[in-house]
Amino acid sequence: SLVDLDTLQHGTLAVELGDALRSWCNPLGEDVDRAGVHLGIFEAAVRGYAAEASAALRDDRRGIVPGLETIALELASRFCLDAFEERYFRWDTTRFARASEHHLLRARGQLALAQDVASKRDVLEAIVDRAFG
């Protein structure tokens, strides 16, 4: 058995929603080198969250976009370390000769996602502002 301990911790809205948005809003997944934020999915997710968020959580909305970027950067660094150390419990042996090749692709993808978030920051922040009214 394996327990993913980061799922057991209490995180901030920026971390929790940032991680969810990183997964939901990148329809190409982790195994590509040119990942990006799908604006339509981002908007639908943020609108849905805003419609149900309590007043206390609504105050934390400024952390949503930075949280998405931060989580993507953290994962990029983790995948880089996994590539360097040739470790991690899962990699696609049908597509890659070594774990490091797969992890390097994942690192590039998450870095591309973070860069896409940075390049669309104003648009993403405007979506958040509209969603929260």
C-alpha cells in the first residue's frame, strides 16, 4: 500500500484549489511538454466554486491564480528531482526507456503550465473577479 501524505494535510485555498485547477484545467495531462490552461474549464471551475463558497473562503480568492502557478512550479521541480535521482514509483515503461526520461517530460509540461498561467495572469484574474462578483 502507498499513502499520498499531501492529501492528508490541511492546506490553504490557494494550495487546495490550485492543485485541483492544475489537474482540471490542463486537459492534455502531465505527459506532454506543452501543457496549458484551458480558459473555458478554468472559468467553469471558478464560477462553480464561487457560487458555493462561504463568505470566509471568498476572501481568499486572490490566491487562486497564484496557487495554480505555484503548484505547477512545485510539481515541475519535483519531477526534475525525480528525473535527476532516477526515482519515483510510477513511469510509463512502454514509452520511455528510463524513468528519468518520463519525469523530465512531466517537468517540462508542468513548467509550461506555470508559464502559461503567468502569461494569462490578467485574464485568469479577471475571470476570478467576475466569478466572485
